[in-house]
Amino acid sequence: MFIRIDGSNSFGMSLRIDLKGFREEDAGGAVFHSLPRMRPWSFFLAQRFPLWRSSAVPVSMRRPEIHGIIMSQFPSNAPAGCPWRFSHRLQTEITALAFWLVAAVVPFLISAQPLSAAQAERPNIVFILADDQGYGDVGVLNKDAKIPTPNLDRIAREGMYFTDGHSSSAVCTPTRYSVLTGRYHWRTRLQKGVLGGFSAPLIAPDRLTVAGLLKQQGYHTGCFGKWHLGFDWPLKDGGTADDNGDFSGGFKKGWEVDYTGEIQNGPLDVGFDTFFGISASLDMPPYVYLRDRKCVEVPTTEKTWIRKGPAAESFEAVNVLPDITRETVSYIKSRAGAAQDGTPFFVYFPLNAPHTPIVPTEDWQGKSGINAYADFVMQVDWSVGQVLKVLDEQGLTDSTLLFFTTDNGCSPSANFGELRAAGHEPSYIYRGHKADIYEGGHRVPYLVRWPGRVKAGSYSDQIVGQLDLMATCADILDIDLPADVGEDSVSILPALLGEDDGPIRQHLVSQSINGSFAIRDGNWKLALCPGSGGWSDPRPGRFDFTGMPEFQLFDLATDPGEQTNLAEKHPERVQEMKATLEKLVGDGRSTPGPKQVNDVEVTIVKPIPRPPKAKKN
């Protein structure tokens, strides 16, 4: 009998126990068994027995655990004459040997060994998308922040944060489309605004999403939270509901929906194996949970959270964040074993918070000492912490690539006056907020953690977009995307690995709530509108833009607050950047590859709404 610890494999050592000359119950055979590589085996021990790594647990208490594993590795109940049959005595002797090895060697290997090749190349992927949380609402990004976010800060401390990360839009639905498809939302019918809770699906049935891509590569996929990309609600008299994106007064046919039926063209039809969540924002009916294709509880009453509509009797807005968090944690627990055995998972976790209605639970009310929004942001941080906790408990931290970002900037509903009175700026140094073309509308927190691959405590000034998730996943898995998939997605993997030696992307396109465009060219930013394009001043429809420059050009390197319009000083740059945007739009893609076709005609320069005329006395 001899033991060999093989360190020749760069991805991990192997523990090999060779038994020679043994004859037990006609077992025969020169080499009976080869244990798996040390790291997966020891990792399994650590996960099956959570206290394995704890020095408070005496090594002697672990012997029964080791024996149980040895019995499964070296069975005694195999058919007589089988070369893999072992007596109980031999099992005991092997247990004693393994016990000594584990006590003496495994703790060192657990802490010292890198991930195996399979774990490194096929990580679990968790993408957390908060709702209406500003760049300055994360402690690590805002030195003067007054809202504690210890769990978000932990992600940055153990990974990387990007200082120039962006959503494709300053509002939610468009951002979600771009995240999941790697394609700009304005290539679809959605040219401005957002969808409602009864809107038709925005993702085409033949459109490959990140979830679909990962599913093709053997991942199990789950979505938990706010969908807000539309799906087909069945009507009682046939057909499907469609509010056409007009949710201002509630959907008039809300009670004509067959809530006992199944939704179609939803999460399960675009790559997800399972779904639990709500159809749209928490202030848009119907107020009901869905699991996969069906309502968890059929609406029988009406409730109002800003907008009135059909609701399940037990549905309460205050419970949504803890409920979707619990579902996410439960899913990760349920997939832990399979992930350890080589079937990774993808979790898309779009939160409902801190979007309106701003409803922190009783445990979080008053925690910030500022206002309800700040309390809700703290609860969002707790929710993220629950995900980090379950990854730790299940031993999945090292094999999981985790993202945290937000769908757009902070909303005025947060009550900026109260926040600023406390010394807190939700947009940090940036102008504007949710809905705006200014940086405060779409420059968002972008945190990434991948232990062993992403350097802890690092940051990057690269321009990156949330729609880059698609190409990044493909790069990690070493697969080529088809020409009609992820047309606007660029891999940020070089930045994550610290291997970027130049700009990852030179251009990035953003859009405001009214459809106004902006394009980046390095540190230059061109907004193709004269005002905010959103809700801050100068606000379209309320401000008279007569005599103002048609476009706005900013040098973000020297003017991150976008205070000085350089359009008239650099007309040649304005024309050059406008021409670049026209080409990116016209080509149907912004990455190398054959031209594609947009779903609709795209108007680059939007008409400017005029303010209402003053009433005559």
C-alpha cells in the first residue's frame, strides 16, 4: 500500500491511495481505487459538514464523517467476487488512514489550493439588480455616504468595483432587456418609457438570453424578483392582455384576466428553469406572486400601492423583498449539491427595492436615522448579505461569480431634501437622477466578486455596461456568440482578471426616459438633447429651450458634474460622435460582426416637447 500526493496538476493536487497485494474476499486486483482530486473531496467534506473548517470542532469528532464517506467510496455490499468489494475491516483501516491524512493535510490544501479547472471555467453566476438605487448609495463608492451598506462594501472589498459602470437606460424595463440580451433596448419597440404589469413581452421568442446561453452550456437557471419585461396574461374570453405600456390609470381589463391560467412568453420561455416573483414594479398591478407560469394565489380583491388593481388577499408590498430573498436563498441551497458535482447555476435576482412603494419592514424602519428610503437601502444591503451568507454556508463562495448593480439612478421619491439634510448625495458627484440623460440617471454601482480570479480590493475605471454580461459569460465559457446574439455586448473579463491593457470599449450608448440619446467616446459624452431628457431641470415639457444649444457635449475627465456644455466650442467632435451613433444604430450592432436589423426604425434626435402656454388672465 502506498500514498501519493500529486502536485503536477496546476489546478489542484490529487490524493491517490494504491492498495497492492491485498486479497480480501477474493478481491484480488493490484490497484483497487483512486480517490478524486484532493480539493473536490475535501471541499465536499467542508460543505456536507459546515463546521468542518472550524477549529472549535475536535478532529476526533470528524472520524464518523470520514468513515461514512469511505464506506461510499469503498463499498462492502458489492456482489461477491467484484474487485470493488471491501470488508468492514478493510473499510476501517482505510478510514484510519484517511482520518490521519485529512487531519494533517486537508486543512492546508483547502486553504492553499486554487479552484479546479472545471470550477474556474464554469463558475456559478449570481447577478443582483437593485431597483432605483443611486451610485452614491453604496458606501465604497461615496466617501461621504451616510447610509451603511456593509454587505455591498464587502463585495467590493473581496472583489472589484467599477467607477464608470452604466445601465443602458435611466429607467427600469429597458435596462432589464439589455442585461438579459446583450442588446440595446432601443433596437426594439420600446423607444421610451417602461412597460406595465399587463404588457406584452418585450423579449422576442427567438431571442437568446444570458439565461438561455448558460442553459445551453449545462447551467441550471433561476429568476427571483421583479420581471418587468412583459409576458402574455391569458384572458377569460380568449386572447391575451396588453396594456400597451400605459399603466397610468391601471389596466381597465385587469379583472378580465384568467388568473388561474398559465402565463406564456415569460421567464420560462427565455431560458429560465424556474421563476418566482412579480410581473412588474411593486406599484403596478396585478399584486400577486407568480411561480413559474401560474399565480401562487388568485387575485380576489383590489389593493393600492400608488396604483389600484387586482390583488391576492395575502399579498402585501412590505413582504416582497424578504419573500424573494428567501426564495433566492432556498434555490441556492437546493442547487448547492449539484453545483459541487459539476452542474453550476445562474441566479438572476432583480430586486423590487428601493423602488416605490418605499416599504422597509418593521425591523428596518428607522434604522438609518434619515428617512424611509435610507432604511430601505439598508434592507437591500441585508438582502444581498443573505445571498453572501448562503454562498458561504454552502461552500460556494470561491466558485461563484457575483455581480451587484442597479437598473438606474436614485428616484426623486427618495426625498432628496431629507437625504441632503443628512449630508447624503444619492448620485454622489454626478448630475441628475433616475430618468435623466445626465450621469446620475445611468451611472450605477457595478460590483463584481470572483475569489481567486478577481483581485480583492481592486477597482477599474473602464467604461462598462450591464449589457456586457452576455459576452462576458461567453468569454468565461470560451464559446463564440452567434452573429444575432449579444450584438452590443463586450466581454469585461480582461478587466476582471487585470489583463486589460487598453480600453475595453470606446463607445457606450445611454438613453433617458423620453428616449433621448447620449453616447460616450472615451471621456467625451454627447447628449443629443438640450436638457435632462428626464425629470430634473431643465425638464422637457416644462422648460423653454428656445435659444439653447441643440446638443450637450461634456468632458467627463474635467467636468464629471456636467456643468459646462462644450458643444459650440467643439462642433467637429459633436458631428463625429453623432455620426458614430448613427452608424451604431444603422448597423444593428455596435460590436464587430455582420450587420443586423433593428426591430423598428430608430429616431436618433427626438422632438423636444414644448412647455404649455401660459393661461391668459
